[in-house]
Amino acid sequence: MAGFRSTAPKKMIEINTKRLPVVLSLVAVIIFSSSLFAQSEFSDVNVEYMFSLPNDAWKMTAKPSQMSPNVEYVHNYRREGYLEIRKATVDPNDLLDELIRAEEQKLQFVPGFVAGKEDPFKGALEGRVFNYEFVRSGRNMTGRFYFLKATANTVYILRFTGERDLLRSIRNETDLIARTFKLK
């Protein structure tokens, strides 16, 4: 095939390569916007907060009521991702770190508990995120707790747990839920 020469005009090839980034950008925008439309909002008359759910894989397992304002969700199956939302009343002078240390003290007795790092977190509410690992039924698990300060006296704790690799794979979803968590 020596001496094979393309018969396509050079200008045509240049135009196509120039349009490729534009076409790819449009495809990315369409995919991204379609994932945004898949979100749904959680809001209930029995709680004073709301947040976005990234997709339909999140199913409510405990609905809030006047007697129990707790909300719980699972991501497909409990081992993939489990969310509990709890409200904590704190002294206005207490630091968020003190509440995190109290939660960590409770976790000390969980089999295989290993504390992870703690980072600042910003969304609609500011706070901190605390990570840890543990073992349940011979499986490596992880926890990711978001401590979100709503008022001087109120902190909401979003407790995500699941198998280590599975929960890590949906971290963008847990972050989205925490970022969009806000008071009504």
C-alpha cells in the first residue's frame, strides 16, 4: 500500500477536528443536564429541613412523623449506602469538634473501628465531615458523617454508612445530599 494517498480535501479534515471539541462539549452538557433533572427534593411537614436526592436509587425507609422526626434512606440496598439524619441540640458555646468527639466516643466500641480524617465542609450549611472505617459481618465498612450547623443551638448529623468500596463509589451523591441540605 505504499504510495496510498488520501483523496479527502484537507480543509474538510481541519473543519471536523475544529468542531470536535464543540460537539463533545455539547454532549457533555446534555448528559450533565439530564442527570440534574433526575434529582428530586425531600421535604416533609414534620421536619424543618429539605435536601436534594441525586437519583431514584435512594429510597426512604423511615419517614418522619410528629413523634419521631428521624429520616432514613438506603441507596439500592443497605450495604451500598444507608443514611440516617439526626438533629442534635448543642450549647451555643460548644465547638463542633466537641460534638464530633462525642460521636467518635460512641463509635469506639464498633468492631474494627478506625477513625479517619476530619475535614471542613461547605454547602447550604457549613460544618465538618468525619470519616471512619469498621467491620460488620466480616465486611469492610465505612462511615461518613456530616455535621452541619443550622443554628447556634442546632446541628444536623447526616450519617452515611455502607461497604467501603460501595460507599466510596457514591461519595459524589453523599456530598450532593449534604451540600443541598438546608432549613426551609
